Amino acid sequence: MLCRLITSLMLSSSVLGATALALPASLDAPALFRSLYAEELKHLGMDESSIQRLHFPLTEEYANFLERCDQSAQDMRMCDQQAQSFKPSSLLQESLHTGFLPAPPEPAGPQPTFIIFPGYIAELAEITPYKDIFTADSRFKRAWRKTLARASHEERWARHYSVMDDSWVRSPLSEQIAAASLDDANGKVKLKLFAMTPLRGSLESVGSLADNADVMIERITQLDRISPLEGPVYILGYSRGTNVALEVVSRLPELKHTTRWASRIAGIVSLSAPIFGTPLADPQDPPAGFPVTTLARIGDRLQSCESGESPARRWSKVQNNARVWKDAIAEIIKDSQALSGPEELAWEGIKPEAIELKAALGILKGVLFDDLFRLSKPVAEYCENLRRFQLFVAKVFEGTEVMTTAQMENWFRTHTLPEDLDYISVNASMMDASRRNQVVFEGKNHLSYDVGSPDLQLSRTNFYQIVRSSGLEMNDGFVPVHRGRFFPGLHQRLNPLQKPYATRTVGVLWQHHLGVTIPAGIATADGGVSPFPRRAFLSALARFVQF
């Protein structure tokens, strides 16, 4: 249930080690975050007009809709029907007429730690949320390196699955967990950050939520042994990473008996996540998402090896599969060159270049051919490569299926969440869909986007796919805003064993799905990155969780 006014908010978890501050009655959760975020952005020299365009408070009408959805909806489809009447521009107008309250004093007590879970197929693109922060120097990053250097050889290595080896192998922990911090002007750590960085072919960002959670739990346990987690610890799930985080925290009551870190978890922060699924993952015609459809088109045509088949039969399959690869790439190129994207992109000043071509060929060449399956060598390890590829495709499909509306509603029917945690949602949206008589110049928004980037083109294309399939304009190009929120009341109706729990939201960011955490998902020729102020956002979020 959305709590509009907070007269005093206490985080009672023992990990805080200090009494949380009482908030003024005038500050609801989005207003609190807005005041903290505005203060951070003003330090960067940003004016109020720009800040108002980066962060939107909730309108009274939209807040009431969310409350009705939580209190009375029987499933997410009922919420979707009501959500169709809302447009992002209503939040923008509210923001432009809403000022900024003074930020509360800095909270006392230990600084928080964020553990970031990556999004869907992160292991393919090697995309780490907030990568620009993790690549920069920081005090805790240096301390983490020293901690690893002091650890034993056994502690410095962690196991992971390898498609190439078809078994569990061990690799340096430093390749699987990144560390960083946000430091103040005096070099004092304000926020500690860990990011789970799945290796290619580890299947840690595809497959089932249960399997992904098993790995995350093992990884955090090893992390906590060599660098004990301190302060309030929040799991930040980016996109599908939140769904994995939900699976992890659903196991906390049992984990508290076997691990130290489980009792340190203070909550979850959901970053643009399909908590209740996304229309993009639901069955559609044509199907959504180039990675899945591209892999499926290839996988369905490949002929598998059979035990005992003759050399002539085997060679015939090799020749057939070579043609499949050649034809598939030709089809992708042809389809991409013919792809003009939704006509609205041209109206909005977004050049719909070969989005699918760049992304599909990047995955096919850079991952599948070069260093994951080595499918450019169709004879050497031929049968092994086919088996690896087919396993990977199956896991990609499974990873997509868990983001469907039906699968996530079923997850809530069969799982309960601890009622004493802090559940925070961060949602984003692009602007309204354009009409012929009313064009939204999304391609001119230099404040939020790298306007010439494939990321914007792909996100806006997906935005229109969601609009056409579901009528939901308030979406970030992957997740409708309300689908990325916690609904404890709906959860209780889906699962009567669930106890009530409180949730908070920071409001809505004017941004696409990738830009919230990623500088550049698909690299641009000029090396451009999203201008979204990620460091300031994280700094404000670190302060927000302490209230």
C-alpha cells in the first residue's frame, strides 16, 4: 500500500545501529527522495528546471490508482486496464509545478552497502550496472583489492558453471564480484558497492530464478566470509535482477540459520524491474526481443548429433548447419536493413538506424562465434558446440519466460517475502506516445538521453511495442511503471500466507530502461554515453534508505 504521508519512519532492523531520523509530515517518500536528489544535482550545477525534468513526483490521481490496484485488484491485468488512462506527461506537468523541500540533515549511523544483481543476459553483453562507477578509483575499491590479496587462495576463487566445459569450474572471485564506493570530498566512504558480474557462459543471468538465486547466495556467502558485510545491506536488482533478489530474500528466514549475512539484509531496491512481469516477455506476434528470436531461428534449424551415426550422415549435418548459420546471418542483415522502426521515431527526431543489426551481429560474432562456443569452427568439437549452444538457447528462453505476467503472478502465489524488510521501487518512463497531430520530441531530450545512441532507438522501439500490445504509455521501453512496483495487498490476495509489508517509491525518472544504470548498452561510434547523473542518483538513494 502506498503511504502518502510519513510522519515518522523508523527502520527497526538491528543492523542500523542507530535510531533513524523522523521525517517532517510534509515529506512523503517521493518528496523525500526528490529533496535529496535535488541537493545532489545542485552540487553539480544543475538548475531547478532541469531537475524537475529528471525526477517526477506522483500525481494524486496516479497515487490513488496505485492504491486501488493494491487494495482491490485480483491480478495484474486488472491494474493494466486502469493504468491505460495515464500518460507520463501528467507526471511531468506535476513536476514542473512542484518545488523542492529542504533536504533533511545527514542521517547518523553506519553507511549502507548495496549489492547489485545484474539484468537479463548480462553475461552476453558484459554489462555491469553503474560500470562507470566501478571502473573509477575509490577508497573501498582499493580496500577490496587489499582484502582479496590477504585472503587465502581458496577464498580468492569462486566456482561457477561453464557452458564451454559443461561443468562447474573455478575462476578468480575478482572477476565475479566488483567493488567500489562513493566517497565524499574528504575521501570518506558514503556508500559501499558490490556488483555481481556473471562470466560469459555461466548461465547466471538466464535460466530459472531459483538457479540464479542459488548462485547469488553462494557468492554472497563467500563475499561475507572474506569481507564481512556491515551496516544496512540492500540488494539492488537491476531489471530482472530484482526478480532474482526476490527469490533470494524469500529464503532469508532459513538462511539466517546458516549464514551471518542474511540477518544484515535491510531491504531490496528495485531498479526498473518487471516485478509483475512485462508485456515484452508475454507471447506476442511478432515475438518481442531480438536475442530470443534470433537464437530461436538458428536453434530450431540446427541438426543435432546422434550417437552411432555414420561419418557420411555426420558430414551431411555439418554441411546443413553451416548453411543454417550463413542463411540466418543473411536473414538478420536483410531484416535489419529493411527495419525502419515505428514511424513515430522519425517524427520524434530519432534516427531508426539498423538497431537489430548492430545488436544481433554483435552477439553472434562477439560472443557466440569468438569466445563462447567457437561456432566459427564447425568441425572441431562440432557435436560439443551444438550441445552447448542448444543448452544456452534453452536457458535464454527459460530466463525470458520467468518475466512473463503469468510466471511472476505464479511466483507470488507460491512465495512469501519477509515482512520486516524495506521494499523500495525505482521506476522510469519515457514520454507519451506521439500522434500525427501531437508529436513528442523525445529525440531532442539531451538532458536524459544520448539522443543518437542505439540504446535510445531500441528503447523507444520497445516503448511503442508495449504501447501497441498493452496500451500502457507509462513505460521505460521494457517495464510499465506500475509493473515495477511492489503490491503487498495484491501479493496477499495471490498468497494468503503472505503477511503485510511496507513499501516505498522514489517517484518516476524520465529515462529509458538502459539509461537508469548503464552508460551505454550498445556502443556508439563516437563513444557517447547516457548523460543521466548516475552517481548523484546513487548518492541520493544511499541517503534515502537511511530514513
